[in-house]
Amino acid sequence: MAAGMHEVLLMDAIVDPSKIPHNVTYAVLASVILITTALVIRRSLRMVPTGVQNVMESVVETFLKLTEENMGHHWGRTLFPLIGTLFMFILICNFMGLIPGFASPTSNINTNAAMAIPVFLATHYYGIKVHGIKYINHFLGPIRSIFALPLMLLMFIIEFIGHLVRPITLSVRLFGNMLAKHILLGVLAMLTPWIIPTLILALGTLIGLIQALVFVLLTTLYLAGAVEEGH
Amino acid sequence: MRKIISVILMTLALVCLLAPFVFAEEAKAAASGDSSVKAMAAIAAGLAVGIAGLGVGIGMGIGVSKACEGSARNPGATGKIQILMIIGLAMMESVVIYALLVALGLLMNQKLFF
């Protein structure tokens, strides 16, 4: 980004960047890494975990606990693969942006929208699946009698806008963070001695982890709000 | 007596702080009307991120201070408080990231930044 619009990246050796853009090729690379790791671990499963299996088991346990805590036992189990996959994919994509010669696919808004829009559709799908037509009650606010019709209409409009903003804010938050980190690294590497971009790299690692966590936490909370049995 | 002196000093400080803006107005009026769009875009971009950072800085400060206070009262709940604090900070950070995107849009539109 500092020398011009076209940086030379690793995947240019395999696929031409003008035919398949960088975010697609690096997303495919992240998927290949994840699938290969999963297959390698599966082949040598042990009762007492060691090494990489230990790390993966702790990640899986954390997210299973998170989803079951928020969504109850049945829906926690059902929706846990989506949550876990999103987290691992976004984490690997964010960290790929820190390595020189790689680009992070999440610094392109198309990848983020491709993750946020299915989450948005999933919340409404599962909400309708659980509640049926009574899902509208979620939008109508606290008082639901025929006398409070103006309040219900107002709440409906506000909740509608709030729901529409969710995929936008999910994707733009991730996009903005990754883009800002990339630009900051590029500009600082051009201007200052080497210690300062190194510190920004450390900050960038933390930011990548936290943003992946926030995306997944928000997804969990939205899904939990849609499938909850309360009211 | 002390109060009067402090009021006078504060007024002086305020005048000193606001003087550059007045001079910038005069200079801008003297500049050509062609490049004033670029100049205003640059000022707007700086102000966008600056004011967003102001609000977010205050909000994050309050959030973290309450988290530290809660953790000091109840050290056993530190894990949960930490998670809530991280979520809150990421939410607030995203507001300043939106402002950064607006600023970048302004700068890129006027060809001031790539």
C-alpha cells in the first residue's frame, strides 16, 4: 500500500490476481489450512490430548460453553458449528494479514459481508423456525395489546432499522479494523525506524483476536435473542 | 481575588486556543477558490477522526474505570468483568473506525491519499 496500489503477494505465483481477486484466493488458503489441520488431528485422536489436539479441544470447549450458556442446551449444540467455524476462519484470516507477502481476506468488505449476511438470515430463519408467526412479537416491544398500537408501530420501525443495521455494522467493524491496521503498518513502515511497526504488529495481533471474538460474540447474542423461549 | 485571576487566565487561554482558527479563516478567504475544496476536505477528515476520538476516549475511560472498580470490589468476578469490558471497548472502537472510514473516503475522493 505504501509503494503503490499493487503489492506483490505470495498468491500471485499461483493465481493471476486480475482474474481471481486476492480476498478469494487467501480465503481459500485459510479454508485449506483449517480443513487440513482438522483432518490431521482426526487421524491421530487420542483419549488424553497432546499438542495441537489440546489447543483445538480448548477452543472447542470455550465456544461450546459460550453457546450453551447463551442459547440453552439444544440450540447451543445445533448452532455451535456455525459459531466455531466463524471464529476460526476470521482468526486465521486476520492473522494472515500480519505476515509479509500475505493479505488478509477480511480487509476486503466482500468477505465480511459474505459472513455477516448469512448470520443475519440465520437469525431470522431460526427465529421463525422456533416461534412461527409469533416471531413478530419480538419486534413489537414490551406492551402488546390493541390499545398500544402506536407504540407497537413505532417499536416495529425502530427494531426493523436496528435489525437491518446489524449485518452492516458487523462487516464494517471488521473491515475497518483490518484496513486501518494495514494502512497504519504501511505508512509507519515507510516513515519510522523498525521498532515502531513491530509494536504495531503486536497491537495488530491483539486487535485481530479481539475483533474475531467480538464478531462471534455478537453473532451468538443475536442468535440467542432470536431463539429464546422467554416473554 | 483568586477567583478573578483564574477567570482572567482562563479567558486568555481560550483566546489563545481559538486564535489559530480565526487566522485560518482569514487565510482561507485569501486563498484561491479552486483548491478550497481539497483544503476543506482535509480539515473535515481531521475533524471527523478527532471529534470521534474525543467521545470514544471519554467513553472508554469511564468503561475501564468502572471495570477496574468492580474487579477491586469483587476479585472473584474478574474473568466475567474482563470479558464484558473487552466487548464494550470493541463496540466503542467501532464508532471511531466508522469515522476513520469517512475520513479516508473524503481524502481518497480528493486524491489526497492514494
